[in-house]
Amino acid sequence: MENPEIVIDGEKKLSLQQLLEERQKLLSDEARLRKDFDKLEKEHTKAVLKRRQEQELKPYQAELIRMQHYLEDEVKRMIILLEGRDAAGKGGTIRRMTRYMNEKHYRVVALGKPTEVQLTQWFYQRYVEQFPTGGECVMFDRSWYNRAMVEPVFNFCTPEQYENFMSGVTGFEKDIVREGTILLKLYFSVSKKEQKYRFDRRRHDPLRQWKLSEVDMQAQDKWDDFTKMKYAMLRRTHTLDAPWTIIRSDNKHLARLNAIKAVLNAVPFKKTEGLDMTTDADIVISGFRELEYMEAERISEGKFIA
């Protein structure tokens, strides 16, 4: 049966079916507009939050410049090691640290696979070649500790090479410190769930896909292997001369802020009065405390988790 047109005061009006269709169209338009509005509101809120976070970092980024002046004036050398699982936030932290620093007095070193010649050299040689001169800070985005975690997990080194490294690295670092270099070892600790989320973002975001490597693709499958190597590394290389500082990095902003504070606190220069240099106890913990946590997890869960 056709929908009859409605006549009111001699004028034809929309049929009942047409009225229902118009109503449905209006409802659909309203839903689409609401969705667009919610998306814009979310993006605005995210942009505002990001700006606030960037503003929160600025006083500490300015303090890093003052730290550089101190290193230069005192002709002091500084080495910062940034270690951790893939997607733990090392690169983002380095970018925030160096954003306003004087490029003449710092370097970021991210060494690739050793060459055939380097494989015949003393293991530490290619790292020592990158060491700072007086007044300079060098940040290693992964360091000689590749041999403590990545290389043994993927069989890139022999058990003998691994053991030689673990036996000798504490003496190597003790010499670095004894010679007057400030050495700070930061380990960025990300949860398995958060690492997976970050990997998924990289896979689907064309601006982040370049970050994915073949090693990254296996990181989740080898999670337990990395955890065991992390425990062994902390247990054998956390020393009074060169202790580990753990940065909980699931929250990127808090990890960056507290990592910068840890760097500033490692250098004995006069800090700006009134600037809060206290690190968050839930974000920054000692290597010794991390070992305690891991031991407790192993006892309760039957295996290491962190």
C-alpha cells in the first residue's frame, strides 16, 4: 500500500514514510555531528594536555643548559647510558633532553651492527672511541650492555663472550669513574602490555613504521628471555661505582620528566632555587630495589615478570 500524501489546509505535506525518512536522516546527521564534535574535543584535550606536559619539562630543560655550562667550566666529562627493551621510551626521552641543549657540547651515540674490522677489536673499543672530551656529555642510545641482553637473547654472541663481558664490565666502569667521568646508567622499564600497544601503533602508523625492526617483531615472543637477562645484568652490574637507575616508562611524560631530573641530580652543580628536583618514587627506583621487586615476583608467580 502506497503512503498517502497528507493534505492540510489544502497544501500537500510529506507522507508518513517521508517524514520517518527525514527524521532518520536528521538523527543520522546529529549522530555524525556528535561524533565529529567528540573527536574534535578529544583532539583538543589531547593537544592541551601535550602542551601542558611540554611546558612542565621546560624548567628542567633549561636546567640541562646550566648543567652543560658547569661541565664546560669544570672541564668535566659525562656519559649517560640509556638502556631498556624496545619501545621503552629511550629515543623520546633523548629528544626531550637535547631539545634546547648546546649541540657543541653533547653527542647522541647510537651504534649499529659492528663491522668486520670492529669484530676483531677489543669489545669496548668502538664505544671508547665515542667517549666525551672535557666539558662534553655523550648519551648512548644503547651501549656496551647490548652484550648483556640483546646479543645473548638472539645468539649474536657466544656464551664465552657473554661471560667475559659480565665478568669484566664492572672493572671497566670503575676505571671510567675513577678517571673522573660522571657515569649514569638509566634502564627504561616498560610493561609487556604497553610495549605491545606501542608496537601496534608503529605497525599501523606510517610515520612510526620506520621504528620497527626484525628484532622488535620478536620482542614480545622473547619477553621472558629478556627478563631473565635483565635480572642477571642488574644482579651482576649494579655497583656502588656505577649503579643502575630504573625508570618506569609506561607513562611517557613522567618517565621523561623524571629521567631528566635523574640526569640533573647526577651532576654536582648548584640547581636553580625553588625548582623541585625530587624524583617520583613510583617512577625512579634503584637497581637494588628493582632486584628486590623481581625476586618477590619470581617467588609469588614462579617466574620473573618485570
